[in-house]
Amino acid sequence: MQKYSVFSLIKNAFSNHKNWDVAWKDPSPKSEYDVIIIGGGGHGLATAYYLAKEHNITNVAIIEKGWIGGGNVGRNTTIIRSNYMHDENGLFSEFGMDLWRKMSQDLNYNVMFSPRGIINLAHSDAQMNAYSRRGNSMRLNGIDAVLLNREEVKKIIPMADFSENVRFPIFGGLMQPSAGTARHDAVAWGYARQADSMGVDIIQNCEVIGFDVSNGQIKGIRTSKGNIKAKKIGLCVAGSTNILAEKLNMTLPIETHLLQACVSEPIKPILDNVVTFGAGHFYCSQSDKGEMVMGGDLDGYNSYSQRGNLPTLQHVLTEGIAMFPFLSKLKMLRTWGGIMDMSMDGSPIIDKTHIKGLYLNCGWCYGGFKATPASGWTFAHTIAQDRVHKLNAGYSLNRFSTGHLIDEKGLGTKTWIS
Amino acid sequence: MLYIKCPHCGLRSQNEFAYGGDATIKRPNLNQEISNTEWDNFVYLRKSPRGRHLEFWHHISGCRQWIKVDRDTATHEIFNTYKANEEV
């Protein structure tokens, strides 16, 4: 594989950039693989990459219904953080933060990781107490957390509404300075390019039609490009999890919902952090192009449409304007939606299943993008070793029936609880 | 914007309604031993199909009645609506 560097850039400039290698190939599927990953999103690509890199398993296929970068990995708001209170989420995400910091070097691909800090705003004394508790829990797990008072927040984001007579005055906030953003497309492309270079077959435009299971052991899949055999298969399909589960006669603690995001027209730099509104569900950052990147609540009812509905957008942006009044002057550039695998406790599932050789990675709710490297790393471990790693031991499939829920916020599919 | 025909009030905008989830889930009968699996099925497990989905909506800013809606989760087409106590 061609290494990307300033020297290769100069060298290729002499041939008018016409001789660059393709970033990944477009192979036809073989009849059998050691491992098949279904879903060529961020998590699937990362899983294949870590299977090859950490476990020397390179006879791997990624089966993708659409194209690389066309799903949720290209539809999120690019936020990366590990500001969780519970140990399972905190340790898992902080492990991921380390992978994020090294990612551009690891992948030889600039993912533009920008640790610009995230601030969760608090709007009451009670919320300050809750943030103080969460911040202390984070610090016990080695995650950086700073509790800011009103004046300190005002220094960082003076454009927020600090007037006295507002419905949700800003009391302060909890900041994780090491959190940030990254270029989401680059993450997909970087993982795809490296996985491909290590021998992984990335098969796009290939839909899974069914599974071959006999005696409780997975044998292979039936796809629109023919049958493919494998003894180990990983499901990594986010909002399509229930569709594939139905083909396996499985019922999961997952509902598929639509989450919207939007960007404004580009403006001069004004916001150099990620900021979330504490009295509702709204988050905002500014992209390198100058667009304000915004998101919030689910549309609120089961949906596979990948296209949002205006009442939710209006609701979310009303919260945005309450926080940053200047947003009301901006024009909307684009809005879009993605379908989310909402788990019942709001935390993900990375586990084995009752079918031998079938592994499940789903339930990412609002937080799939930032989990990409840690999800891929632990899922690769779970598949390669046929046992969960201690980092994803809490993300078990049976925790709902045993009562070991990870109720970080306890939201899951029921947005109105917040 | 969805427009939902409330069986009590007629066609109203989605803004008047709150969503209540899968309407085919049956609560286990009381006055008998209920296993953990039965509770698990009732509380957590959902089919969440792509296509027709029978679901509860609450006409919270209208007549405050719960209703059932037969809706396509991919196209949002609404085929029919029912009163909450109607068997579908």
C-alpha cells in the first residue's frame, strides 16, 4: 500500500495526481472466509481492522448493503467524548479516547481529531450537584473532568444566553477538556483503506438475504451476490439490526428510531468547543468549514426512513436558540437523518449470542460515532477469542433479563423520560 | 408532519400526539406465577419491524384517549387507526 506523506504528495504532484492507488479494492466475494462482518460502517470497518492488526485474522469479508461512508458513520455530529458516570461506559470510552488520539498515525490517514473539549451546561443547583457527582466518578476512572461555575463558562462561551430573566439560566457546566470532534468520513475511509491493505475484502452493494444455521452453529450467509460460508459472523448493522434479527428468529431489546442532525450556513469562527444544553437535548459544535453542527432528540416513533420530520427539528432548534440566541439569525444549510439502534437502557450490546459463531454489536443509540475504535477493538477480541473482553463484559445481551442494566441516563427508546 | 386520524376526534397533526410504542405486546396475566422470561419479553424485547407496525399513540393534547395506529415505519403511511380497546 502507498503510504500517505508529504513526499508521496510531492511525488504524485509531478504526475498530476493521476497515479494514486485506489484506497480500497472492489473484490467479488470468495466462497468462504474465516470471519464475515455484516455492515461496513465505522464499527464494522474498525472490527475488521483490529481483527487483522491485533489477532492476525485477515481472511475476512465486510458485507455492506450500500457503500462505505453512506450510513451512520457519515450522518453523525462527529462528537468524541468519554464523560460517563458508570464504570462500564467510562472505562470503555476512555480506552477509545486513547485509540482516537493515536488514530491518524495508526491509520496513516488524517482523521482531523480535534480535542476541543465538551461542556455540558447546568441550569439548576440540582444539576450542578449531579454534574459534580458525575465529574468525580469520571476522575476516579482516570477521565479528565472540570466543574465550571457560571463565570468560568461565560469566559469560554460568552455568546451563550447569560441574561438574568431566561427560563433556563446557566448555573455552570461540566467540561471534559480532552473530548472533541473528528472528521467522520475520514474515519471510515482510513479504516477501510488499512483493512483492505491487510487483506480484508470490502464487498459493497451486497445485501444479506438470509443465514445458514444448523445445530445451533452459524454456517454462512446468503447474499445478493451469492452464498458465502464462514464459521464466525459478526453483526454490526446499527439501525438494521432488527431486520437481520428477524431472519435469525431473534427478538432483541432494540427499537429502530430516527435521529436528525443539521448544519447552518458557514460563519466565521465563534465556537471552539462542543456545547450541550442541559435542560433538554441539544448539542452544537462548529465545523472547520464554519457550519454550526447541531443535533438533539429522536423523532420519537419507530422509523426506518432515514429522513426526518420537521416538528422534531423545530423542537430541537428551539432549545438551541434558548442556549445560543445568535443561531436564530442563521440559515439552515442541510438537514438529514439516520436510523439508530436504540437499546432499552441506552447502553450498547457487544456480545456472543445463543447461536455459536454469531456475534452481536448493536444498541449504540446516540453515541455510536465516538465508540467506533473501542467498539471495533472489543468486538474483534470477542470474535477472535470467542469470549468477551473485560471492557465489554458489561455490554451483555442478557443484562435486561438479569437486571444488570447500565442506566447511564436510562433513556433508551423512551425520549420523553428526560 | 404526520397526520393521524383520531377515532374520537378526526384528522389531527402529529403535534397533538405522544408515542406509546408497540401495541401488540401483551402484559402477562396476573394472579399466576410469571417467569423472568415472560417479564423480559414484555418489558424489553421488541420486533421493531421495517414495514407495517401496530402502535399506541396518546392524543395527549386532544381528547387524551390512547389509540392504536397501523403505520408503515419506512414510508410513514398510515393504513388505519383504532380505539385502544379494539382488537386488530
